[in-house]
Amino acid sequence: MENKMRPAEMKRINTPELAQAFIHGQVKAVREQVGDKKVLLALSGGVDSSVVAALLIKAIGKQLVCVHVNHGLMRKGESEQVIEVFQNQMDANLIYVDATDRFLDLLAGVDEPERKRKIIGGEFIKVFEEEARKLEGIDFLAQGTIYPDILESDGVKAHHNVGGLPDDFDFELVEPVRLLFKDEVRCVGHALGLPASMVERQPFPGPGLGVRCLGAITRNRLAALRESDAILREEFGKAGLADQVWQFFTVVPDFRSTGVRDGKRAFDWPVIIRAVNTVDAMTATVPEIDWAVLKTITDRILAEVPGVCRVLYDLTPKPVGTIEWE
Ligand code: XMP
């Protein structure tokens, strides 16, 4: 790939004007690169792929084919937002694949974290490959590679690309944000008119909720995880914490504890709240969350999420504990 390193004179994109100038330049460059050919993009709904999608829709419209694979491990409302923003609002060429059953069937009974990650990553490539084979006349593959990916890992990062496609796919790459840092990608995303909830979204691991539904994933614990995570996000949003805390989510372990509900003994799942602040995710601290906020979240989870009888707040910094639980 040409132009791999960021030129020393390249300005930091941190104003709407600089973002517009960048967009203008990339629209021109992409049109020159692609001509009248078609471009394929795996659109996860994360910040990077969403910004690339919006940029390419602006540049080449329906010549872009986006594939959104729902692996069943997305947060509540995420796939719906991808469809709403890109299909309904931006009129993109979007193929939506609900592969939930495929992923959950493969993951049934698998409790080893790295094995779970491998299955999710491998199956994602398979589903994407199947969709790509159905399409004709695709010459280019767009990717949301960003500059830290190039600096840290030679441009190869499992959740950012679909590297791992078979050799007979010899797509030329289109990587319009490859020289940008994350904050610049966000700035460009705002300038492209993407919703703030998409552009400012916190980091979300490629295997999604799969590594937060601990041990062997079951549909009922996954549902409890998704609902409790949505409550946490809503309440952090209301309390003004969403843009102050770097990453926050819930975890559902694969053991139960005793409770009492409606005068009867219950034996249900706990929900663990994890919230961290960090600069580079190598070390992390746990923010002091207002007691009233934690209490509201606890009460709502206990009242609204079936199968849960206990809520805990994880006080462990990194090190020793990692940010994710597995
Ligand atoms: P840990 O748990 O290692 O997490 O302290 C550090 C950061 O990495 C994210 N993370 C992942 N991201 N695939 C990803 O794309 C993964 O398998 C994965 N595991 C952890 C985690 O969410 C945190 O931001």
C-alpha cells in the first residue's frame, strides 16, 4: 500500500473545517482509485467502519456494498442502528445478515475464552466470505484501518479487517482513514453527519458480548447481559457519565447465587458492572461512581432483567485485573 506513513506536515484534524477538507480530498482520491467499480465493506457499526462507510457513500454511492453481519453478540439496538442510519437515512447498498443462530450453535458448550474468540473470528470471516461470493463484479475491499493499527500491528487487527479471506479474493484495498488517529476519525464522522452515539461510541471488543457472557454462552444469560448492559448505558448517559468513563459494560458469570423474590427462594445469575478509565487500555483505574447512580442501576436490573438476583460493582484496577473478564 502506498502512503503508509503519516507525512510530518499532515495537520491534526480537529476542527469541522479540517474534517471537511479531509473528506473533500478523500472523496476525490477514492473516486480516482475506484472509477466505476464496486467496493465491498464489512460494516460492524463500530466507529471506524461506520466512518469509512459514510465517506464512501459520499464518494461512490451505490458502488459501495456494505455487509453487516449480526453475530448475535451485538449490544442492544446496535444492528438496528446500522440499518437505520445506513439503509434508511443514507440509502446505502446494505446487506444485513442475521447469523445469530449460526454463531450461538457453534459456541454452545464452549467455555474456553480463546477458543470462543477463535470461533467468533473464524465464523465471521466465513459468513462474510459467503456473502462476498454471492456478489459479482467486486474489485475493491474497503477497511476501517486506522493509523494506530498500522503503527502497532502492521495494519493487521482482527476486528478492523477481514484479513483471513481466501487467496482467490484478490481485492485491492481502499483504506481512506488509514492515516488518522481515533480522535480524528471521530471528528470526520461528525462532519459526515453520523449520529454522536455512533461516532463517540466506547471501544467494543470484536467478539462482542461473547466475552462478557462468561463460560459457555447460553441464550438466557446472553439476554440478561444485553438487557443489563442497555440499562447501564442508559443510566450512565442520564447521569452524564457516558463521556467521562472510558469503557463500561456488564458481565454475566456462569454461576448462580441464592436470592429471595416474592417470598420465594430464587437461584439466579449475578450481573457485574465494570467501568474503567484508561489512556491506552494497558493500565486502568476504576472511577468512583455516585452511590445513587449505582443504586438506580442495581434496582432497575433487579426489577427489569429476568433471571438476575444480584448486582455487583467490580473495584479491581488493571493490573491486576484485565478490563474484560475473559
Ligand atoms: P483487557 O481485557 O485485555 O482489555 O484489559 C483491553 C482492551 O481491549 C479490549 N479487548 C478486545 N478487543 N478483541 C477486541 O477487539 C478482543 O478479543 C478483545 N479483548 C479485549 C477490551 O474491551 C479493552 O478495551
